[in-house]
Amino acid sequence: MQIRQPVTDIRVDDPLAVLRADQTGVQNISIEEKEGCKTCEWKYWCAGGCPLETYRVTGRYDVKSPNCNIYKALFPEALRLEGLRLLKYADDPEVAMKI
């Protein structure tokens, strides 16, 4: 898919239905079926990445994201930072929810 090859048309009543019905366009393969994702501890966080980007880089929809290593580096750090934020504001839940 390129700029001149849109994945759907936002002017139709249900753009998502058009996307789902298209058998030749973007294929959103289950994370359990993607090569390189089945045993990944972060698979439910990234869901295999953007299927369109993966296809553009690899020519396949059924493989892990080309950004897999980036996700694996960022997710643990994001989780750590969120844990620290929760600990910092544990005594004042109202403040924690506003941040």
C-alpha cells in the first residue's frame, strides 16, 4: 500500500467493514500466527506491530514487526516508569489519576 493505494475509503458508511472484506489488501494476522511472535513476552503489547509497515518492509504480513527490537527495548522501560509513578503517588490516589 502506498499513498496512491489507500487501504479503505473514509467516505463510506463503514470503512472498517471495507477493510475487513478486502482479501488482497492489508491482512491483520493473529499474533499467534506471526513468525517470531508466538513466544515473545511482549506480543500482547505490540500485537506484532503495524501490519502495513511490516508488509512494506518484508513483503509479508505473517512475520514480526521490523521494529520488534525497538518495542522490546521500550516496553520494559515504560512499564518500569509507570511502576515508579504509581509508587510515588501511592499515598494519594487522586493525584496519581490526574497525572
